Amino acid sequence: MEWKKLLCSDRVRNYKNPASSDFRTEYEKDYHRIIGSASFRRLQDKTQVFPLDHSDFIRTRLTHSLEVSSFAKSLGQNISKRLWMEQIDPDFLPEYQGYFCDILQCAGLLHDMGNPPFGHFGETAIRDWFKKNLSKISYHRKDGRIQPVSEILTEQMQKDFYYFEGNTQALRLVSKLHYLVDENGMNLTKALLGTIIKYPGSSLEKNCDSHIKHKKMGYYYAERELFADLQESLGTYGNRHPLAFILEAADDIAYKTADIEDAVKKGCLTYEQLAAELEQVGEKLTGKQKDAFDIMVKSLKRKYERAKVRELQQPGMNGVQNWVVYIQGWMINAATDSFIKNYQSLMTGTYGECGEDLLTGTDGEAMMEALGDIAYRYAFQMKPILKLEIAAQSVFDFLLERFIQAALYFETGEELTEVQKKMMALVSDNYIAIYRHFAKEVEESSQTEEEKECEKLYLRLLLVTDHICGMTDSYAKRLYQELNGID
């Protein structure tokens, strides 16, 4: 792979005006499109860890995305500066340093934009519903046959729903669903779209081997032509964009440190418990990993003691907050060194063959794993969160069932019930317009009538997941209550 292509500033719909007085780069224009979008604003009411939390301190998807954007830009500054100053790649031009940072800053803002309500649990709820119900839904075909929907859809179409991913939805959202001008959505640069594709494979390729790029799917069947275009324009050809590794590292650093801070703030975890947990982990380590880990744990204790000397009311909270900032800096340096060390394999697409990411094998790896484990046990397994997730399952089950039943025969010529008509009237006009546009393309294609019927059914199911993923936590909960007559 080469940066000249990887940093492609073209858009699917190009409209560059040579006489324009706008001196922003194409990537800077991307930034303003993102922060002005409704989808970005909705992130303020989507769960990071604690659903429907009323605290001003606890992170939402919006504040998390801002932090990821900041870390991604910092990593971009460090890595691009070293690539240029150390002359690691003679084809890496000085102007690429700014492009690096702008693309990564935008990618950080976008990376969670496709997530449904109620965080990662929402993804699981959607997958589970389709795995349980797709084979049970009967569909009356034009030729009179009655078949389960799962038998009508192709294997890839089915697996798109069985393996539903917020990251995959983000690509669909920004490339199509923002129907302000046309069907190209925000019409972002190809370099940015390539960076947010974390897993460059379809649902058919998921878990094909141990390579990290096949851990999950990266695009829907509906976006197959866009994906092929991006691969050709960027020269990635089935490989992860190198900047996607940097974005992933920024995300890991942000959430694994922030989850600890939020857990302490919520009272799920105390300074004493955190220190004790880390000491137990440190006892099992050896060599350089242990030396680095011990330094980090000692730093936590020093910051706590300093807070006590200052006679702060919450020395534990203050100590943890200060320590989190320290750990974030440490991890940024570790990820930077890792990118430079593994540069050649990153550029050939071989890095990640054994599932490794940029923090694998660094002196920060053990700490990152420890923080993730501690946050899971102390925060994610809290009874209030478990209760909310159980309640959220009821919300998803209800909304998916009602909207799917309404969408099955939407605009097929079959008569909908009055309730089904009202349900479809609740769906976003933008999403309806996108469905109609691509359904028309299918109808005008050279496919057989049976293939057309299959693909349009698939698009109507996507219409439902598009609509539900666009909901905030509060809206999904409120709609569920209103449709069930709950005050």
C-alpha cells in the first residue's frame, strides 16, 4: 500500500470548483460536515457504559467520540512526525502529516456513529432477534409461494443481520443515510471512509481465520459496490487501511481508561479496590512487562498520596483521575512506537495475522488488559446495568417485531393494516427516500424477478435497522412506552 492512494481525497460524488475561495483541505471539510450532522448530535443521548444516566460527569457516546478523536489526532501527530523525520518511508511527503491528523480526527468522531441505542448491548439485541426470528417470519411471494424470510434472502443477506455491527452501520450511515443532497450521504473523502472500515470483509468472511481484519464484518451487501470502489481507489484490496489500526488504538485507550474513571465516579469501584486488583495482576507478570506495569501502579499510589496531602475531600477520585491522564499518555507513546516498529507489515497488510493490535507486545499491553477486565467485573456487571439491559431487550424485541411486520410488504402492492401504515409513518423520511432510491435501482437492474424481490425485501429489513439504529436511548425507551400505552 502507498500513501499517495491511501490518503485519497476524492469523494464518490466529486464537485471540486477550481475557482472556489475555500482554502480548507478536503479532510477539513469532512470535519465540518460531521460536527454539523444530526447523527453526531444524537450521540449525546447514546450509552457508553451507563444507560440513561443523569450525571453530567459520566461519558456518553458523544464525549467518548470526542476523546477518541483527540487521541487519534495525537497519535497521528506523533506517528506522521516520526515517519517524516526518521525518513522511514521515502514516499511519505511532509504535507501528509497534516492529512494524517485531519483524517484521524474525523474518524474518531465517526467511529461509533452507527451504534444503536443502549451501547454494545443494542448490537447484541439486534443480532439475537434476527437469529431467533428470521426463520419464523413467513413471506407471501408474488408467485403465490409462502416461504420463511430466511429462505428467500441470500446467505450474505442473512448474515448481515445475524452479525449486525455498529461499525458496519456507521459506513452505511455516513455514505447513504444522510439524505440531504443525494444518495451519497455526507459524501466524505474516500480516505476517511477507508479509515473507519475496521474489518475489511463481508459477513461471509467473518472468522474465516485468525487475522484481526476478519474478526467481524465491515460492510453490508448493500454497500458492496461502495466497498469495491474504496478498495480500488485506496489500493487496500482486502487489507485494513493502516490508519484504521491507529483509530482502533485511540478507541481502546479512550474507553479502557475512561471506564475505570467513570466506575470510580459512580461508586462501583474504589481507589483501594483498583490498587489491589492491579497489584494482583503485577504479581503474575515477569520481565519488562512487569517493570513497566509496576511503574504505572506506583504512579497511581503517588497520585493518591499527593491528593491526601492536598487534603482533598475525595483523594481516591482525584488520584484515579490524574492517573488516567498519565496512563493515556503512556499508551499513546506505546502505540506510536508499535506503529513505527511494525511499519512494513502494516503497509503490506500482514500485520494482525495473529489477531494483534498496536498495543500487542508493548509495555502497555498488560495494563490495558487489566483495565478492561476490572471495568467489566466492577462496572458492566452491576445489577442496575444488568436490569437496564434486560429492559432494553424488551424494547428491541418490541420495536423490531412491530417495524419488521410493517415493513415486510411496504410499497409492494400488498395492503398494509392501519397500524402498519402508522408504524411506517414513524420511520424517518430520509431513510424512506434512501430505500425508494435503491429499490428503484434494483427494479431497473437486469436481475430476474425473483432476485429483485429478494433484494428489495432485504432493503426493507435494512430500513428497519436503519431506523432503530438512528434512535437515541431516550427516544427508543419513550417510543416503546408510548406504543404500549405506558405512562
